Amino acid sequence: MKSIFRFLITTCCLGYNKIGKFYVKKVYTHYILRRKYRTTPNDVVSLPMVRSVRVAVIGAGVAGLNAARELHREGHTVVVFEKRHDLGGTWLYDSRVESDSLSLDPARTVVETSLYHSLRTNIPRQIMGFLDYPFAKRRHGDQRTFPGHEEVLRFLNEFADEFRLRELIRFSTEVVRVERGEGRKRNEEWVVGSRRRRRSGGWSESESESEWGVVVREVYDAVVVCNGHFTEPQLADVPGIEKWRGYQIHSHNYRVPEPFTGQIMVLIGLGPSAFDISKEVATVAKEVHIAARAPNITVGKWGHHDNIWLHKMIEFVDEDGKIVFQDGSSVHADTILYCTGYKYHFPFIELDGIVTIDDNRVGPLYKHVFPPRLAPSLSFIGMPKQDTPFLTTQLQSKWLANVLSGKVFLPTEGDMMSDIKNYYHHMEETGLPKRFTHYLPPNEMEYRNWLLAQVGMPPLKEWRGKMFRECLKSVMTKLDGYRDQWDDDYWDAIIASQEGNLLVNGQEVGVAEDIS
């Protein structure tokens, strides 16, 4: 037996993985350590960590917290840069709105969250937690399966405290510039320029230059971009809008419905935010008209709502306030509210065209994470949309941390580019526009299981995919009240049948798994 084991060791493969400024020699075999890493006989298993790198993580929202934890677990030196005074990213509510209601003025004061006051999660808490740290119900917390944003922020704070992530975060610190090193080190290291906010007379989120200190430049082996994608609004093209005299606002700057009392409003879009906001403003507005480009929309009053109408997209607007829809109907409106989504935005990073944004396609990115030419020293965590971001960013981060430590290899640059081109070609064949590049459905479970396989972990239980698809169906079909009509007993039974007695009504959410 010893001779067989020795033969397996001596006939293993040797590989090289370029990480930052070092080449790491890696030994792996098809047999050894298989049990420890829970892989199958066909998997390639790698030896433990061979190096630690210094990593800058930009953002302390869900993606940044996940990245920080997984990188720290792997023994990397982690610094998290967070512009705001606390963690949470988009889940850190701010009652303020921007001075420019459409967020077009580059000199405006930028508000780093798009939460409105009444927002509740649109996916259940059972699939909002992490594999080893579930989003359990708390005795004195929000007990709803679809809780409010305050409960999500409390969960993230508890998560950060449990794993001592605050120690890694530089709060009130803005990253203003990220660029590659100079000379021979151009592809081997990153220079990160940041500045701290001067605190005087309490916390302020003013964007005045006098609020900020000098820019400090530091060198890192790797940079992880986790700044989210719910800050830079995207607007629809509306013919004649430049002459329209009414009020315009993007949902990024919507907080409460009271300012629209008695108004006739037009909302553009029919996504999750439009679904929630239209019903909320209808409680105070005189009329709410929703303009959507969905091809199968039924024009007319929306369900049992007496003052909400659905329309085809806007044909044009007149300066006298008249708005004409493609279905031939028209209204004189006071306000146009854009619920038209957001753009990916990385104003701090200089990549010389290696990574570009084209119709909301950030690319090229291998598996939505690594730009092949700069991998693995540059990565983007949290790019996917219409997903369960807490879990997906955890798995992306675990993969990233293992790649940087040398436990897992990326394909060659050419192979990664080939994979990306195949993905783009598939989108073209199926008629998907570029703006859907980072939408995961209907392949979200396949993607997450692929990430798990990269780090030697078993696939997810089927209930996760089934629950997400059922929830997505409720959101897409605009089912009124689906959050409060959710059948917890039904789903608890399904989960229990796959997880044993680990979960009862979200109290234990005992789907926690050992992923260390």
C-alpha cells in the first residue's frame, strides 16, 4: 500500500500559477487528500495554501464582507476600504436624497444607497443567509420571512462582529484611484490611492473637498472590487423629455410617498422596485400610470387597484405635460418616476480599456469575476443580477481566496477568453441583449454549483433552487401580497426532507455547512 501511495505522489502533475509578482509551484494528484476536501474520484485535489498576498477590498457591503472573511480565512492580509461611516453597503439606509433627482450632475452629492423606507426583501430569509451563517429569525427582531431592510442590516452587523471583520475595515475612507504598478511591475502589483474623511462636529456625508484628507498611495498584490451596482441610475430614453416641464426623479432618490400626494404620476419600468413603489405612491397619489416595455403587458387597470394603470412604453411627451403612450392613451402628469435600474460604475479604476462597460456588460470577465488579462490579481465580486447575492458572493469569494492562495488554478488567459466568447455567442444565438450579460437565471444553480466544485465542495441541495425560482415567479408575475402569503410550513417540510431536522420555520435555519 505504501508503494502505491508513493507512486501516486511521484506521478502527480506540476503546475504553475501566476499570482501578483510571484510564480507559485503547485503539486496535485487525483487521489491524495480527497476525503479531506470532500471531492469525487474524478476531481483534482490540491495541496494546502502556498502563499499569502496583500489584498485591497473596495466596499464593505455584502460582497466586500464576504470577500474580507474568505480572504482572511485563507491567511491573506486584507484591507477593506469603505467610503461611508459604517458597513452594509446598499443595506445601510440613508433618508437623504441627492441634490439632482435624476443623478445626472457629476458635481452632486452622491448618496450611496437606493433603499426606500418601506423596503422589504423580495426573497425569503432562508436563501438570504450564508452557507455557514444563516439568516435566522431573532426573538426580538423582525420575524417575517421577508423582513424589512433594518433586519438585514442587523444581520450583516452580527455577521461582521462574529468574524471580527470590523478590524479589517477602514471606514470613512474613499478609494479615488486604482492603477497598475509602473515599469516591470505593471502587471505584478496595484497602487491604490485613498483619502480619509475629516470628522468635525459629528458625522457628515458631505462631498465637499474640504471634508477629505490628502490622498495616500499604497501597493497591493491584488484588488477586489466590491462597490455594488445600485448607486448610478440608468434612465430610459423618452422622446421630447428635454422640453417636458414636469418633475422627474429616479427611484434611487425615492424614500417615502408623501411628496407625491394628490399627483398624477407616470412610473417607467415594471421591475421589483416599480412593483413596490407604484403600490405605495398609489396610497397618496391621484393616479399612477406604469409604462413598461414588456411585450405581453395587459393595458388597462392593474388588478384590483383603482388608481393604477398599465401602459405600453411612452411614445413621446409634450412640454404642456401631456404624455402619450404607445398604446394610444395619454395623460397629463405631474411627475415621471424612473424605475429603470442601475449602471455598473467604477470611476476609481484605470484599466486602459482592458475591462470596459458596454450596455451594462462589464467585460471581459471570466465567470463574472476575473478579467483574463489581469487575473487573478484583479477581480470583481457581486456582479450577477437577479440572484441570491449573499450566497453567490460568498462562493465567488471563496473561489477567489483559494485562487490567490494557490490552492486552485485558473485556466490560461486564452482558455478564459474562449469561455467568455462562447458565452457571448450563446447570448447572441438566444437573442439576449448585452445588458443581460450578468443576469444568472435560469442558470443560477448551475453557476453556484460550479463555484462550489472549484473549491472541492458538494453541490447545493435542490430546495434552494426551487425556492428561488418560486419566489422569482411571484416577483415576475407581480403577485400582490406574495411576501405575506408565503407558505412557511410547506417550505419547511421541503427543506427538512433534504436537510434532515436542521431547519424548522427559519428558527435555526440549520442549513449551515462546514466550509472552512
